[in-house]
Amino acid sequence: MSVTAPAGFVAGGAAAGIKPSGQLDLAVVATADARAVSAAGVFTSNLAPAAPVMVSRAHLAASGGRAAAVVVNAGNANAATGIAGRANAERTAALAATGLGASSEEVLVCSTGIIGVPLPMELLDAALPPLVTRLTGDDAAATAAATAIMTTDTKMKQTKVDGEGFVVGGMGKGAAMLAPDMATMLAVLTTDAAVDASALARMLRDGMARSFNAVSIDGCTSTNDTVLVLASGSAGPTDEGALAEALHGACTDLATQMVADAEGATRVVRVAVRGAADDADARRAARRVADSALVKCSLHGGDPYWGRIVSELGSAGVTFDPERVSVSYGGVTTCRKGVAAAHDESAVRSHMAGRHVELQADLGLGTGEAVVLTADLGPGYIDENMRTS
């Protein structure tokens, strides 16, 4: 159970026909009584945001951080679709609002899929109204919603974090175009904690910084990135610190699932940089390594080629002294003070052959540190992305 785990929420999924496969492609998450509650969102940093991103931003601003429902369609991004695309996103919100008895501004919308193709509103006109009448709070409904938002994902992604007297639930999608500052990924979080919209927004931003924004698959930032959270308040007042940690935990769980499901990936890689001049430098350095196609190819081949790590660190635009840097794989140091270090090669090979790889770099300059999750790069990624998808 995910988005319906916290009290006060219902969900559902349907096959509208947007995906050629005929699989589930339309999801709704709503408050059980269609009442608007505290809500917050974080959206793509791409300067070409999709229509649903623009509409959801506007709706949150107009409602003062309140929402009663989220509608997500998969198979069509409704991006690069102009004025008509925005009108279709607004119409999607209106269709759901009418069925729920809510205001259009209280409905948030998300889309994911192919860019540049008009959203087939005739399919949504037919599928969305009946879907909003079938929403329930059971596990099957949550599973249907989480399944419906998948595109190139191979696994459904859900999460549940139990707090002291409250619950945080969530669902997400994403398997490529994942980069720091978010990329093609969507997540809808729910909680039954009582919290005002401004505090909820702050908690979400903080949780994002240490989770979704610390993930990179291919360095590409999408037009449709969205993370939303709704708080029903059914559990009553909650300690804000505890809620913030629970939100961070849910975000981290979903982000980790996305990396594990990366297109064509065989390894989940934790890139940890320490000893930087400050945390900002550490983040830039870790992202540089995590985004490197050369490093990713080495990881796919199980090759602990530390020279590529040093090269990327030196080009990251951070304070750097090659005579102080060290590189380790799985805790085994292969480079010390910028040159090769004697090490147990069999131990490194064994670590590199596993599903989870730990890559550490110490710049030897200060106390700055950061972690980025990434994956290797192999033929499967090319096979998936050499055609429109």
C-alpha cells in the first residue's frame, strides 16, 4: 500500500488507451472526501516545462497551497504542445474536479511520455469521469495508480514510511532522464499528518535536496519532472521534525528504486565525495563523476578504472589538487595522493562484480561531502533510447 496508506486518501487507475499497449495509463489520487488539503510541489528546472507543470504550478499558487486531487496520465507528456497543450491540461483538471465536486484549481495534473504529440483528449474525456467515481482506499487501488504512471519502468515504485502517529505514502516513476535537479520522474506523496502548506513546501524542498536531487542516470533533465505531496490532516498535529524525516525517507526510497530500475542498468552505484572545500564543491564533483559516460561504461564492465575518476574530478570546476586525491572502490583504495596505490585486486574485482557498487573519492582539502546515486551505462540504455519512447 502506498498513496492510500495514510488515512484520508483514495486512488485508482484505468486504461484510457493512451499507451498503444492498452495497459493502465491514467491514475488519480484524491482526498477521500474531495476536500482540498495542504499541498506542495517541486517541479522541473527545465526552461521548456510541459503544460501540466505550468498548470500545476499555477493551481498551487492560486489555491494558496491547497489541493484535493492529482491526475497523472502516462504515454503522452503533453510537452511542446503550445497553447492547446495548456488548455488540455486545464481541461483534464476540470474533468476530475467536476467528478469529485472540487474546484479545478484544487486539482493538480501530471503527464509523462512522448514529447511533442497532442494529448488525446477524447480518450481522457471518456476515461477520466468514470475513474473518479471508482476511487477507493484499498491496496488494489493504490497498486493500479502506481502501475498506471509507468512508462519505460520495468517495476512499479511505491513507498510507505510509518512515523509516530502518522504515515507517509508515495508512488513514483522514472527509469531514465534522471539527473540532479530532477529529470523524467514523477512522484506523488501523501500523509495524514496535519501541517500547513508553507511548512509542507519547506519540508518537501529539503527532502528533495537529499534524495531526488542526488540521483543521476544520464544527466538529462526532463520537461515534466514533478513531485507533489498532499497532507490530509487526519492524524492530527505532528512533530515537524519527524514529518520532515519521514518525507525524506519516502523520497529517498523512491529515488533509490528509480536508480535500481534505470534503463539497461546492471549496477546501482553510490558515488561518495568527501574532503572537498565545501559541500557545494562535493556535490559538483560527485555529479561530474556520476554523469560521466566513460565512468559509467567502466562500471558496466566491472573495471575499477580510477584514472577516469581522477580525470572527471579534475574537470568538475571545483577546488582540486591532484596530489591530494584518493579513490576507493568498496573501501579498497586504488589511488592515493593522485597515483596508483597497491591494493588487493581480487577484493576490488569481487566488489565490482556485485549489483551495488560503492565508489569513494577523497579530495583531501576540507570537510565538504556529498553522495549521488547513479547506475552503469550499457547496451540496454542505447536499445531503449535509439527510438522515440
